[in-house]
Amino acid sequence: MGEPLETTWKKIAARVDAALERYLPSEETPPVELHQAMRYSVFAGGKRVRPVLCVLAGEMVGGRRSEVTPAACALEMVHTYSLIHDDLPAMDDDDFRRGKLTSHKVFGEAMAILAGDGLLTLAFETITRHTKKAGVAARLCEELSRAAGWEGMVGGQVFDILGEQKKPEARLVEEIHRRKTAALIRASTRMGAIAGGARNAELRELSRFGQTLGLLFQITDDLLDELGEEGKMGKRLRKDARRGKQTYPRVHGLDASVKLAGELAAKAESILEKYGERAKVLRSIPRFILERAS
């Protein structure tokens, strides 16, 4: 029997955090205000979902953690940038994230914007400086830019803003969540596979797994916004309903959303079933996400 998922998760997250400490400029490096803001959000208690997926995908295809770590860190930088910008008054206007004041509440809006910009650009620098094979680095940069850009998170954020206060529409909510959340989670498994030297078939199946997992993650996030506890979530809840956002519960109802989440978890598990023991840890993550409380 292998170690529990939580133990593996903590070990990978600790390794990623140590690498992020090395890759991020210190708080004493000028301009100190920028680097303090960048580090504040990166080390604000994130679960490191995307880096963990990246590392596990890389290991599943036979890669070493050292080969995958730069890509894993780049994913966390891009994810953190997106949260900083998402919390801004012009976007979702949140005061708290993970139980702490959001970046713009601590450092001001201008510095928060620049901290997000700094993390986005540092992500690509991290890949190109610390990935040994230039061809692999180029592929990783392409994956990350597509997931973060107009095809992914940026486009999803636009649809999210434009969809506020509109009649709930299944096709629109699917488009928002495919881009805004699932794109970066799919990129996490793909980037881990690429950095780990995956074969084409492995890359295809890890892409499907990541896509399915990304939609599952967003549905559970929507459900937690409706049913979760603020103390566990570390942020305001029920805000999506107040803003009239396009969410799965608003479109399909709570019961149907719970059922769909269970179906997606089962589907994600089945995609990697044929890989047996080497995909065991990855296959345990859909159930973990389905049952999460924060």
C-alpha cells in the first residue's frame, strides 16, 4: 500500500513552496513593494492543486520531480496572478481570500495589478530559465500561454463579466468554466506530461483527465459558494448569486449539480484506469475534489 493522498500532497506542495522561495525575488529586492505584494499572495495558504497535478502527471509518465518542478511553479504563479486580478473591485470585488485580506486591500489596487503582472511574466521566465531542454520549454510556454490567454482564463473572465445579471444559460456557464477554470487545470496535467516525457497517447488521456477534473473542480466550487461554510472557505459566500453570475446551481439547480459532479468524478477516474498502479494517486484526486469542504 502506498502512502495516503494527503501525505503525498503535502510533500509535493512543500517541494513546490521551496522552489517558489528560490524563484521569486526576495522582499528586500527593489522594488520591495512589488515583491512583498507578489510573495504575500503566493504564500497566502493556497492548496497548490495545479502544481500537485502537474507533478503527479509527470511522475505517472516516468518523469522526475526535478524536471517538472519549474512548470509546476509557473502554474502556481499564473494561478495566483489570476486570483489577485479576480479579487479587484473591477472584477469580483473580494476583500478576503483564504481567510486573509486580498492583495488590493493590503497594498492598494495599483500595486495589486502590478503584482499580478509580475507573477504572470515571471512564470514564463521560470520555465525558460529552469527547463533544461529548449524544445520542452517552448512547448510548456505554449501550453501555459494558451490556458492563461484569450482561449482560456482571460476569455473566460470576459464571458463571466458579460454574463452577470443575464438569464442563466447552460451553454454560457459551460463556456465560462471551460475557459476560466478547466483550461489551467487541463494545462497542469498536460504540462506535467510534457515535462515528464509523455508519449502521445498518455498526453491525450491526461488532457481528457485534466479537462474533466477542471469542470468537476468548478462545479464543486459553485456548490461550496452556495452550501459551504465561510470559516472553512476563507472568503465571502453566496456572492455569485448576489451578482447574478452564471453558475451550475443557478442553471441546473443544486441537486442536478451534485449529480453532475459525481458523474464527472467517476468519468475522470475511469480515463486513467488502464494505467493501473502508476496512475493510482492521480485517480484518487477526483474523489478528493468531490468531497472537499474548502
